Amino acid sequence: MNNVHYQVSGLAGSESKTKLNNALDKIEGVHKVEVDLARGTVEVQFNNPATGEEIKRCIEHTGYKLDSN
């Protein structure tokens, strides 16, 4: 099981959490998505064929910006 953790700008309210969960759940291989609104983080557990890069692109296409940290 692989795990990625991102700092994400623009997360506000349960709508953001739902939007990201729904988008990431569509990626084959994603097992668990945890969005922490208070910390502004997204953590994803996944296996092949999903990749960290694909997850990153999905977050950005959903309208959020990854913090470079």
C-alpha cells in the first residue's frame, strides 16, 4: 500500500471535502482518502494502477492548489 500526503490550499467546509473525496474515489486503485480541513491536508492510500502523480493532478483539476512544502 502506498501513501501520499499533500498540503492543499483552498480547502474550506464540507463541500471541499466531499468534492475531493468524490474525485479521488474515481481513480482506480485508491483505497482511502482523508481530508483534514483544519490542517489543509489530503492523505491518500493507494495501490497500482493509481500513482502519486495521478492523485496530484486530480487534486489540482478539482480546483485546489498544492502547497510547495
